[in-house]
Amino acid sequence: MDLRLKRAQTISALKDHMGRVIVVSNRLPVSMDYNESEKSWKFKMSSGGLVAGLEGVKKKLPFIWIGWTGSVIPTELRPQLEEQLMKEHHCIPVYLDEKIAEEFYNGFSNGVLWPLFHYLLEESGSSFREHLWKSYLAANESFAEVVSKNVKGTDLVWIHDYHLMKLPQLLRTRLPKIRLGFFLHIPFPTSEIFQILPVRRVILEGLLNCDMLGFHTYDYARHFITACSRLLGCETTPAGVNYEGKFIPLIISPVGIDPEKFEAELRTEAVEKLVQDFQTSFQGKKVFLAVDRLDYIKGIPHRLKAFHLMLQNHPEWRGKVILIQVAVPSRTEVEQYRKLKVEVETLVGHINGEYGDLNYQPIHYLFKSTPFPELCALYRISDAALVTSIRDGMNLVAQEYIACQTDKHGVLVLSEFAGSASSLSGAYLVNPWNLHALADAMHDAITMSDKEKKERFSTLSRYIHTHTASNWGESFIKDLDRVSKVAAMVDKTPKLTATSIKDNFVQAKKRVLIFSSDGALISFAALPFLASPSRKLTEVLNKLSKDERNAVYIVSGRDRSTLEQWFGNLNVGLVAEHGFFFKDIGSQSLPSFSSSSGNLLTLDDKGWQFLSHVDLSWKSRIIPILQHFTERTPGSFFEEKETSLTWHFRSTDRDFGTFRAQELHNVLDNTTTPAQVIMSNKSVEIRPYECNYTAVLKKILGRHPDSEFTLYIGEPASLDTSKDHKIVDCGVGKKTQGYFLPDPTEVLRFLEEVSAFPQ
């Protein structure tokens, strides 16, 4: 099927089944200036990959763009600005005061996140300041306020880039059913680099409130997945992340350009004249072209040094090759960028001084923004393009160069560290940190055979004409529309709120409340002894247990002495070691009775019931195995309880720990042991078959036949009952039960509200 026809059908289908597309980015796609004499605002469209990528979508779908104005707008001029922006460009402005804007944009976004995400720790490490982070949050709050006021039912909200990574969570809090996507246009660093950021968890949690996340390359997505796994403990797959019971898919979608725009520009009379002029000026010389913002990620000093090395190693090319370096001014008010400008201009002066003369200047350095016709002409006449960033999200200069090389078939020398490297397989890839290799690449580019150049160009040209900017934008919106609809259908597990159970709770004359301590009431910790109930939790449980209508039970995998220490002074029932030990409310002495297996239950002097005559001799055979794995796995340890053994790897590297846990599980499976092996997220537990949550829950419910309401918060377990009364089954962190709560903090908040219900 023709690509254009397929795209048209896609857009037509989207138009029939969805609302508007609301794009949210740091800046609006237009620059603005107020004409005092005409009492009117004048706008100029900005250039860039995002603007190009959404140009086609804007024409085909209902579309709104929300972004910062880029400057402080006087209050009295705002109504007219808003009216003109909506009428002329379908844009809605976000206003930031000068201090917030400066600290949000230059301070945190570009002073902390930008260098860190590009692996430049020296520029980022000492830049984090609490007041900059607060301004970043304040700016994201301003965006959230504007977006939430303008979004409607089935609208798709597409957020862009590192300036707004907290925004998804802010919007999800305001509008739980909002359809959200996010695309990161810069690299996502490895987890080892990302974890340097003091607010790392908050950033990840902000992004994970989306329905779908987009990255340019799988490397970036893989780094994000690893960060979520290691820093948040999320379960992950190569396709996405499970967060709070919801699967967030990641898509790999490298942005493209509009090649037809460049091809059309090359046919204009103005460009043809410029091409002739340049060819005359540089007649008899090979031309290298580099076009960059003057930014430290672009590797300009490395490139200049490599060019100097090439002239040094190949004297025959002196006077016969030039480098045109276009350096577009960027963030000139920032000290690091001013220093970079001095360094670059010093290198240019040194090389031109060493190898230049009255008739030959090796480097033509242009510190300015180049008009589009002139840029196309430069692309057209150059023999090779040098895109040698030391780290870059994508870099569309590489694709723009290919679009303008239909006749000459110039060579694209491309950094391995640019996002484009994973897509442009016809490029000459090079490591810009290796100056000798980069110098050799330059020499190879201007001596390459016509046949090889043509073959490389053919591959590159085919790619850029297939993966265009319009295709990128339309594909992402199509995927987001599909994913968000599926998420809305699948995500039916409601969050448990006190309001939702209040009527049933208050009206019930007798209630059973069962709470799991592990991961529900109390967060997991790296070491078991570090996890303990807070004073606030104890107070809430005490208040609930004092209500004579409530029968409160706490079930746990902990040993009974720990539970006695934590909750022994409360009027609650306790279940230790996953159901092996049971202590009823008030420690009342109850007659011995048989278990479901026929074994007699023993009652000790502290009121704990347990099965007698259970064979635990297997523990002595398993302990040496656990010791062996502990010695081989740094950060792991094993814990021995009365009836069970647990090997913990919570403090071990997640991937390595999971590998060792699976290995241990396999070893134990091949060991003849009358016990069950339970593999969880951070531990492997070996316990008797008599440890059974379902059986103990059945026992608890059986002791309260007059109960009219049951609340259970914990891991999945069977709560089947033949009695006709209300049962609320709530999981924590996962949406696999009737209700869910995200974490123990939310559980405590919920129980506080419940404990405040009228008696």
C-alpha cells in the first residue's frame, strides 16, 4: 500500500474516534512580538524537529499547542495575546514569572538535567540546588493548571521533553482518566548516572503516570527500564514497566525530517544562485560541513582537533580541504557556554594560523544562525558532513544533509553517540573521543570511491524518505490513542477510598479487619530489622481495635516474637510466619481443635496456636545451600525463623540477584524437601506446606460468623465465604484484587480516615 494512502487512512480513523490532540512543550512553536503602533501581536513560526513533526498532524486533526511564552507578558496584554494565538496558531500560553522561568529553564532543566542526561557530570554534579528544584516544580504546576483547564473528555495529551517530567503526575492527580503520552527528545542516561540526581525517584514517578512513553532509541528506553527496576523496584519487561498495577508501554520512535521541504528549497532560484557562488569560492577544494548549536554536547572542540590532526598526518591535503563550521549561538548567558565559545574560537584561530595563508583558510567559522536557503546550499555543495556529537538525543542535521545530497552523494560521518546512529545504517560511524579515528574518518570520507558513496547514500536516502517527521508524529498519536483506550479498559481496579466503604462500614454491627504487615502496613526495607511500624500506624490500629464492633487481625511472614514486640499490647489477633502461628484477639485460651489435615493444634502459654509434630528436619539440609549462595552473591543474606528459611537479595544488584534467585530456586526444586519454595520479588522462601494464608483467613472468618463487613488489605488470597455480607479485598501496589492502594503510605492514610468514622 502506498505510504501516503496508509497515513491518510490512519489519520481518518483517528479523526473518527478521538478528540483533540493537545501538545504540551516547554515553548510555544511561535516567537512573538507586540507591535505598539498597530496594537497587535506579530508571530513567527519556530523551526525544529518537533514543529516539523507535528506540522502534518496540525492540518489533519483538531489540535492545540500549550507552552510557555518565552518571556514575561504584561498582564494587560495577555487577553489579546491569548485571542490571537488561538485564532492564528491554535496555541494557548503558559505564563511564568521571571524568577521561576529563569530557575526552571536555565537553572534546573538546562543546568542540571541537560548535562546529566548527556553524561556531563562536571557540568551537572554541583548544579543541583533545592530552590532550582522548587522552581521546576512550580513551573510544572503552572503547566498543569493550564492543561487541566483546557482538556476535554477524549482529548489526547502529548507532553514533550525533560522540562516537563513532573507534569504527567500532576495531571493524573487532577484528572485520573486523562489520556497521557510523553516523548523524551534527549538521551536517557544509564541508571548509574541517573541515580546521581537527588530527585531521581520523583522524576521517574512523574513519568510513570503516563499511558505511554516514547524514546528515540532502544538504548534510551532500556536505561529507563533499568532505572525503574533498580530505583523504584518496579517489575519490568523489555516492552515497558509495571507501576502501581498498571503496565506502561515504551515505544521506540526516532523522529525524522520533511525531506520534501529541503528538496523543494534546493530547486529555488535563490538556492541555485548560492550553490553557484559557493562552488566558485571553494573550487578545487573538498568541503567538510558541520552545523551545530554551540553546545558542549556537540563535540566541536574534538572535531577541530581531529581536523588539525588530519592536516598534520596528511600534508598533501593542506590547501585542498576546508571545514565550514556553523555554530549557532545558544544559551549565551550561561558561563559554561561562554567558556566553550572562547575554547572553540581559540582552536579555530590556532589551526588557521598554523595552516592558513593569504589564499587559504582551513576553517570557515560562522557564529550565527544561518538562513534556510544558505543552509540548504551549504548542505548541497559539501563533500562530507561531520555530525560528531559526544552525546546527542537524535541530531537531525544528519538527515537534513542527506536530503540535500541527491546529486553529489556526500559522506555522512556520524558519531556513535548520536541517537541517529542506530537508524542511519549507511553513515560512517566514528567515536569522537578517539581523535585519531575521527581524523582517519575525515580522510576516508574525502577519498571514498564513488561506488561506496552511492551505496551508502542510497540506504540513507531510503530511510529518511520512509521515516519522515509527519510519519513520526502521526504514528505516535495513533499508538497513544490505542494504548490509552486499552489502558482505560484494563485499568478497572478502583483505588480504595474511605468514602467508597463508609456506608457499609458504619452500618455494620460487626466487622472483621485483616491487614498484612509486610508491604501493606509496613514498607519493605533492605534489612528486616529496619522495617517496623510507625507510631502513627500503631495509634491508628489501636483506635480501630478499641471499637467493640471491630475484630482486627494482622497477618505476617515475620516471626511471632517480632509481632509480639510490635503489636502485642494492642487488642488484635496475630498471624506469624505466613499462617503457621495464630494468636487470637485478647490471647484468650481456646480449646484445641483439629486442622484441615487432622493434626491437633497446640496452644502455648502466650496464646499462640500452631500445628504440633510438623517435620522441620529439612532446614538443616537447606541452610548450607543458602550459605553457599550468600557467599556467592554480594549484598544477600538468609534469615532463619522457627519454621522457615528466607534468602534475601533486596540489597543486591537487581539483575544479578534475580539471576541468583532463579538459580537457587532450581537447586531447591531438585532437593527432596517436604516444604514449598516461594520466589518473590526480593526473596526466596522455603516454608512448610502448613503455612497457608488462605487457610488462616478462613479460620479467622469462621471465628466471626456474625460479621457483616470484612476488610482485607494484603497479598492475594482466597476470601470465599458462603455468608451474605460485604467483603472488600484490597491489594497494595498491584491491581490484582478487587481494590488497590499504591503503597503503605496510602494504606495508613486510608486507615486514618476509616478510624475517624463515627462510632
